[in-house]
Amino acid sequence: MCELLGMSANVPTDIRFSFSALARRGGDTGPHKDGWGISFYEQKGCRSFHDPNPSAGSELAQLVKNYPIKSRTVIAHVRKANRGRVALENTHPFTRELWGRAWTFAHNGQLKGIKTLPLSFFRPIGTTDSEHAFCWIMDQLCRTYTDYPPAATLDKEIKRLFHILRQMGVFNALLTDGRSLYASCSKKLCYITRQAPFGTASLIDEDIKVDFSTETTPDDRVSVIATQPLTHDEVWTHLTPDSSAIFRKGAFIG
């Protein structure tokens, strides 16, 4: 299994604290040594880094940990290869354009028969089940709506598509266009929402502790989504298996 990391915030926020823990799980404290990637949204732009090497020893991952990129929406992934060889084109997150916006997707799990689902406009570059599933989602949205639909309509449709994919196997996934962060939980996914009054937190995988009260304002709100909790002194909420969740501007929508 791979591991996922997502962030939704109401103000541009630095994710280096959480990414430091995820990167250690990529070949050091965890077995996910087959590549990693991270995507940051900056208004309509999307900045991505990918590396087929283990994140725990990656110089590119070290750059990301040292470079204070601030974003309202982030998706990251460390890979343990099951389907598709270890290669740059098979590292998550994957990105495609739809309705004039960059959509980004990352997944862990295996989907039986996913490649029997027909594709039309969107096609995979690599050979993973995950990228095929992403292209299928994009195809379905493109065929159903000619332009960006209302938020409530889009929320309902993405939850419906997630439900279909969960019937094909393990579909723990994150999807975003920079506005909303959509999460699918087949078996394991959790989140924490940090807001005032802010406290301190210590990573499980690194000897790093942060006092968020010195890094934030009283109006800040940040939700972090992960496969497993990243800190040991905070209360993380586990999503119900076989469910979907939406985060917008740092808030859990439902």
C-alpha cells in the first residue's frame, strides 16, 4: 500500500511539517520506497515535484522540506509499487486539465478490472491502475458537464464516481482542482482540522515539534488528511470505511 497526504486551508499554508513525516515513510520508517510526488496549488497554478527514488533519501524531497512553499491545497504521495513498474511516469500525483483548471489525483490500493473501463479523451501516460482510474473520472466529468458545474452538483457527482470505484477494490484517494479537496476512504484515511486555539504537535516519524500558535493567526483553519496519523499528541478523526469526504477552505464539508 502507498500513503497519501492532503491539505486544505483557508489561507496559504506551509506543509513542510507534515511532509517531513510522510517523506520518512518513503523508505525509512515505512516501506514506500518506489517513488513520491507532491503538488501545490497557487491560485490557478499547480506546482508539482516527482521522483521515482525513495523520498527518505531524495535530494528533491529535501529541497521541498527546506523550501517554504505556501498553498491552500496540497496533495502528496509515497509509493509502494503493486501495478506498474517503478518509473517517473508512474509516480503520483497525476494531473490533467479540465474546464480550464488543473486537476490532481493520488491513490492507494488495487482495483480489479479497472482497465476494462473505457476511456475516450483522457488517456494514461504510465501503466498504473491509479492513473487509469483518474482518467476515467475525468472522462466521466467531461462527458457529463460541458463547463464547470455548481459546487453542490460537482460534489454529488464525484462522490458517485468514487463509490463506483470503491466497488472494484481498495480505493483510498485524493482529488482536487485547487478549490475543493475530495477524499475517498475504502479502508484507511484520517484527518485533523487545526484552528484556534492552536496548540503544539510532535511528529511520529521525526523528532520535530511545532507550536502552531506562533505560526498562525486566530482566523487560520487547516485540515490535513493522511493514510495514518502523522502526530502522536493530537486527536485524528478516522473516516468511515466505504465513504467519501469533502474539504473546502480548511473545513470538513461532509
